[in-house]
Amino acid sequence: MEIRRVDEEEDERAGAGFLDETAKWEKITYAGIVTCTILSIYNLSKGHPHHEDPPDIKPNVVSCTTLTKALIPVEKFEKAMANILLY
């Protein structure tokens, strides 16, 4: 492996390219910030539609008596489970 010493002139050229690239992206960043700010101000200043309020929706409430009528009696459930377990 060869170790090469970099002379000062070559070092300055490499550093100058890096500084030029950094300055370029700094300008692009500032232009992007300005552009996004202008676009957001423009979009937020435009009007937007207002719709009528939706109709009130009443919840479908099931009474307790309806639920108790729908439940299976315990004896029938136990019989059904016993039949299932026998097979």
C-alpha cells in the first residue's frame, strides 16, 4: 500500500469543490423554503366549500327484554355442548 502526500494546491482544489457544492445546496435549500412558504400561504388563503350538516343519526338501541328473549336457555346450551363433546 502506497501512502501519497497531497500537496497544498491539490488540497485547496478539493476543498474549493466541497465549498462550492455546499454553497449550491444552501441556495437550493433557501429557495425551497421560500417556495414552500409562498405555496402554503396561497393554498391557505383560497376559499374552501362548506357543506350542510349531516342529519342526526339516532343510535339503534336494543332493549334488555329483546336481548333476554334472544338468549338460549342454559339447559339447551348445556345439552348442545354435551352432544358436541360426545362426538
